[in-house]
Amino acid sequence: MEAINIRRFGMAFGFTSALLYLGCAFVMWTVGKEASILFFNSLMHGIDVTSIIRTDMPWWEMAMGLVEIFILGWLTGASIASIYNFGFGKPKG
């Protein structure tokens, strides 16, 4: 086994998180509030999200959320790769 490249894995995780965020925004934009509530209630195993669904979010706030989720995803991916590499250790041989 080889070590994981921390930057590349962080970028992959960050982009994946950003795509999921955009997918969430797309669902809310296209189906409306009631269908969004139904969709996310079923996705969250029945947790009622009615009180936290906002459909009047300004574009700049969505863009800021996209940047933030990318950064959190990158940090998560980099942490996973670092922990994996630390546990993997150096090859014996």
C-alpha cells in the first residue's frame, strides 16, 4: 500500500462536498419549499427540517456557504489522509 497524497485527497473531498452543497441548493431552487421539506425529512431519517429550511437565501450567502463547505471538506479530507498516512507508517523492508 502507498501513502495518500494529502493535498490531492483534500481537494477531492473538498470538491465532492461542494458538489453536494450545489446539489442541495439545486433541489431547493427547483422543487420549492414543501417538496424540499419532504425530500430532506426523508433524507434525514425523519428529522423535521421545517423550521430550518430557508428558500429566500441571497446568492452571496449561498456563495459564502459554498466556499465554507469546500474549506471544511478540504480540511476533512486532509485530516483523513494524514491520519491514514500516520497509521500506515513507513514500509518495513
